[in-house]
Amino acid sequence: MSQVSAEPEIDADAPDGASNTGNELKRGLSSRHLQMIAIGGAIGTGLFVASGGTISQAGPGGALVAYALVGLMVFLLMQSLGEMSAKIPVAGSFQTYATRFVSPSFGFAIGWNYWFNWAITVAAELVAAGIIMDFWFPGVPGWVWAGSFLVLLTAVNALSAKAFGESEFWLSLIKVVAVVLFLAAGVLMIFGVLGDSSSGMSNWQNREDVFHGGWVSIISVFMIAGFSFQGTELVGVAAGEAKNPRREVPRAIRSVFWRIMIFYIGAIFVIGCLIPFTDPSLLASGEADIAASPFTLVFERAGIAFAAALMNAVILTAILSAGNSGLYASTRMLYAMAHDGKAPKIFGRTNSRGVPMAALLATAAVGLFGFLTAIVGQGAAYSWLLNVSGLCGFIVWAGIAISHYRFRRGFVAQGNKVSDLPYKASFFPVGPLLAFAVLILVIAGQNYEAVLAGRGAEVLSAYIGIPIFLGLWLIHRFVTKSKVVPLLDMDLAGPEGLEESAA
């Protein structure tokens, strides 16, 4: 019935140390692992450092509106992803869905795009880790820390999926605790319980200040906010190794989104109350600006003397968490593509612990780009690596929306009932269509100022991801002659051994 190869069977019962001769992954991730993977993926330097810049640019009200709108789009996308990954929980996730429900060429482009995005992210995070460690050890070269952290993250991922999940749980928990403490301290400061003085709600009284720059600024911040939420889709990849994905994936999707929104909306509200949008400290946006982070400023005004050192440690945790997740996600994507004939077969092999070591080592090799810190300087290398990855995350999100729209249509066309789905997206078809339309706007508007000003180099760095994705798609289509998968020919089967849990 299907025009694509089946996803490899995943060993659901074998313990972590059991023999694994079939090159299968092992389901070692529990519910708490999945939830923290999704939460941790969305809480990082975008919240801890760059959130101040969004308030400076659009005012506290404008930043709140932008993040709320992006949050709505992410909510719709997570519903789409939840419906597909609960029904078909596989490590290939977006690549598998794009292949089965759109076309093999579209899946090929999505898969390599996602692998490239997270592999480069690992390298970028290694550079950032060097910048962070310079706070405590200014005399140690950045490449020393980049190499050390690369070895550490690779070793953790080489143990087992459960080891990755456990490490990510605790790294994410540190971030969550930091945000909760920040919100608690901020509320007490707003009411005058902590700190020397309280501005209360005075920063929200002047409408022109609250929505500084109007809709133009809100749209600009909207683009920035989108990057902050990237990583929430990691739960879709992790579903391939969840112990009971048809129960745990919907649970994670339902609960995680609202927690993330509370963290972002709450943090921006507190910052907007305590720090005027005209404060020059809010313009800080890089890892080298720990002392100017809005979180650091609020903790200092609350009377915490070691605020900068505390936030430096939290942000280092966030960076290691991002690198850890990136190494895991890109490894599993490369593994899935190898089983689907879209990557060399060697990347589809696993060891006795169910870890695709060849895929892991290949991805870690890309992390060696972190050593560019020793050649071109930390800040320059970090900026270059981020520009290379560019729009990859948004393109994958758009692929999720397209895949879900066709998945639901194919599911119904083959005589199935929507009520039989383990998890149902509530707003279909409006949800994926609206999310896709918003994403097209975000992708097109990444650096519209550079386009209008005719700054060619900036335009190239901002939009280079688009021609790369289209090139992968079209070249694969030309070589393989693949076509769009008809609704009645879609492969809707999940991995073997999961049908009982669907009941």
C-alpha cells in the first residue's frame, strides 16, 4: 500500500542492557522525561537574555502581544505534532511524516534540514559555552571548554536513551526552578516586599511606552519570539523512544505548552514592571552580556549579591541542555533517514544499548565546528554558526503543519474515524492552515529591514536556508522521480507492539 519503506521496529520490552541485534532503538523515556524535554527545549537564552531586547524594542505590552501570538501558533503546531506522533511514534518524526503524507522528496529535504539545524546548533552551543566559562576562567581558551563539553555530551548520549532523558530532566529542572524563583521574586518586588523600592505598575501607564513602536515593532519582535520557542518539537522525536507514547505524548503536549506560556508571559510581565523599556541594559542579547540579563538585574535589585554568578550558572545549564538535546535529536533523525534509504545505511546501526553510535559520532563531528573559537574568535564563530542554521527550525515547523493537514485527510479517506485517534488536534483544519500561514509570514519577514535597505550580505545570511531546503527537495525529486503520495496510499501504520496501548 505504501510507497515508502516502513519505520524500523523499536524494541519496547528489552531492558537497556539487553542484546540488540536488530538495530532497533529502545523505549527508555518516561513521562517525566518527555515533559522536561519539551519544556527544556523552549527555555534557553532566548528567555534568560534576549527577552530584554524584545521589551526594549516593542515595549512591555508589545512584547507580551508578540509572545502570546507566537505561543498560539506553537500551540496549534504542537497539537498537530501530538496527533501524528501519538498515532505513529517513531524516531524519524517529521521526516517520516513528511515522507509518508506528502512525498519522499519533501521528507528527504525536511530530514536533512532538521539534522543540519540541530547539528549546527550543537556547534553553536559549544561556542556559547566557551563564552560563558570566560566569566569564571578568563585565561582559558574557549576551545578547551568546547572540546570538554563536546566529549561530555557525546558520552551521555552514548550510554542510552534513558541516560539522555535523565540528564535532560535535571538540566531542564534547573532552568525551570530558576524561572519560578525569578517570577516569585519579581512578584514580591512589584508589591514592595523585596528590594529597596517598588515601581508597581507605573511602567504600564503610558500607552505609547507600553506599545513602543506600534505594530511594526510587534511584528519585529514576533520574529525574535519564534526562535525562543524552537525546541518544543523535540517531544516528537523523543516519542520514538518513549515507554508508552500513545499515553505519554498527549499528556506532554497538553501540559507543557501552558507551562511554557506561563513562564514566558510571566517573565516578560515581571521585567516590564520592574525595568523601564528605556533601560539600556535591556539591549543586551548575547551570552557575553550575563551582567545585563534582565534576570540578573531583577535578582540584583532583589538583594541577591551573587546574581550574575547565579545566572551565569543557569545559562550554562541552558546551553548544555540545548547541546544535549541537539545531539540527541539530530542523531535520531540521521538514524531514521538511514532506515528510510535517505542516508548511508551505517547510520542506521545501533549497539547493544540501542544507541545509533555511527549517527552519534557523525553528528558530534559537526560539533567540532565549535573549535572555530580558536581561529576566528568566539563571538564571530557563534554568529556565523547561527546564521548558517538560519530558518531551519521554521521550515520544519511548516513541514509539520503540511504533514498534519494531509495526514488527517488521508486517515479519514482510508475509512478511519477521527475518534479512534489516540490524540486529536481540536482545531483541524484551521489549526495547521493558520499555523502554516503565520510561519510563511515569519519566514518571509526574517530580515525585512535588510531587504528594504538593500544590504545584500545580511539578506543572504538571513535567507540562505530557503534555497538550501528547496534545492534538497527539487534535486531529490528530479533524481528519484518521486511524486505526492495519494491519500489512499498513505502508510498510517505505527511501530509493531504498540496497538494494545492505543486502547
